[in-house]
Amino acid sequence: MDNLASPAAIQKRIWDGRIPLEIVLAPSQSRCYDQTDPYIVSFPRVCYLPSLLPKLRAFFSPYLIEPGSQHHDGWFAFEGVPLKWHYPIGLLFDLYAGADPATKTGFGSDDSQESGSSFPWRLTVHFSDWPVEDLVQLDANGIVMNDAFINSVKEADFLRNGTAKGIMSLSKEDSSGLWKAVEDVDLPSFQRISNILLPPPSQPFRNVPIRIFLPLLPDEESGSLKVVQSPLPPLMQALSVHSSQSISSRSSPSTQPQTIGGVLHTLLPNLFPSRRTPVLAKPVLHGAVLPMSAPIEEIVRSSAYGDGWAYVVVRMMG
């Protein structure tokens, strides 16, 4: 069934994905210490945590020790680690929650993609003591959040096309509409604008916007994330060599799609000694294990986040 899914169907499935959250107020900022009622919500995977701050500020206002704090003073932590607000929550969950990723069989079921994990995901929200060394301060009007998103879109656009003229030439309405479509989880509006930026299927990307996040070791700096990024052309040269012929008898060079397994083997050979089979680690995107044979351009066309990037999390096996 997975093989028959169209890119549009996969994208819709991703945009429909949600993560149950239990958000508690930091005890040090609550009049009730750790007895404050939690805020429960099912939050879209493609969205960003700051979108919740106005509702959270209103919900926790009776309990705040500092009643003068504003919603944009809010920041989130998981087990004491400040969460990068410019990453979509789906990526943050894949990085930190420790949930078992869905297999190819489970991904298409009606159950949550993270069905093997304990839910809801418990986060802590703070409305003071901003971690200035880890996070850029937000603003009251959401301009910082919007700018961070658009800058990420520009980076992806430049990699895909070799120029950022696409995003730069968008009308002001479409530029702001792209971010609003992600905030509202409005897939039809998003697709209308995104299709202006994407090369047609008949025209390959120049490079494929993929970022690979490496696993964190327990003794590493809590807020650090190790990210691997490199120009990744969607096609690679392939030389076919007949086993009974000498090297001088090679056939003409041809191209073949570059796969996620090939990319991981090239960039992280110690973790991925095989191009075809996960041995020590596995690539996870949107809570599901990616097939090693998946072409990287197809991954991005169907499964990129709203900013145009595919954020692949490396999870250790065993």
C-alpha cells in the first residue's frame, strides 16, 4: 500500500499528524509549585511551539508568580533542556522523546505514528529566566518567529534552484501566507504557494535540502545538537561494470537517483556501513523509519516540513 501512495497523499498524512502534549508550568514560577493543572493539547507535527504561547499564558495566568510576564517571554523545556523554538515540534519529538519510530507497516495505519511511546509528551513552559545562551528572544508580534521561518525557506529555495529568486519574488501576501498556512495547518493554501517555489517534477532539484541530526550522548552539553548538512544532488553518476570485463571496458556513465541510504553511507560511514540495510542506526522522519532505498528528492517533495527541509533524525538501534 505504501508503494502506491502519491506524494500528495503522503504530504496530507504528514500534515494530519499530531502529538499529544501535557504542558506544565515550571514549579519555580507557579504560586502552587508543582500542583498547577497541566495544559493538554493535541498539536500538529508541522507546527512550532511558540504558536501555543498566547493560550498557555492565558491558561496559567492565575498561577504565575510574575503576573507581568508576556506570552512572548515563554519558552519550553524537556527534562531541563531548552527546546529550539525555530524547529517544528515533530522534529523536536523525534529528537528528544525517545519514542520507537513506526515501521513501514505501522506508518499507514490509523494509529498514531508514535504508537509505541508513552503519551502525552510532557513539556515544561517558563515565562521568565529566558535562556539567552540557548535561544533567541521572541517578540510580541511574532516577527522573530516569522523571519526565522522565511530565512529557512530561503535556504531551502536556494539549494533546490541555485537561487533564492523564487521566495524573494513572492508577493507580500504569499510570503506572509506561507507562514500563516503552516500556523493554521492549512495544507491547500500552503500547497498553492509552495508550488510556486518548487521546480516541476520533470525538473530535478539542483541540490536537495536535507539536514541530518545525530544522536545526543548522555554526557554531552544538554542544549547542543549535532547537525550534518552537505550539498546533495538528487542524481549521482553510476558506472555499470560487467564482471567479466576489464575496467577499460566500462559502459558509458549514466545517472541514478541518490538514495537516503547512499547519502548516510557517504556522510556517516561509521553509523551506516551499508547503503541498503540499517545496521547500527536508522533514519527517522515524521516518526517513521525511512527506507534506505528512498530517493532523496522524492523524500523532500512529499515529506519536507513547511520550510522546505527534510529533517532526518538518526536513531541508534538496539
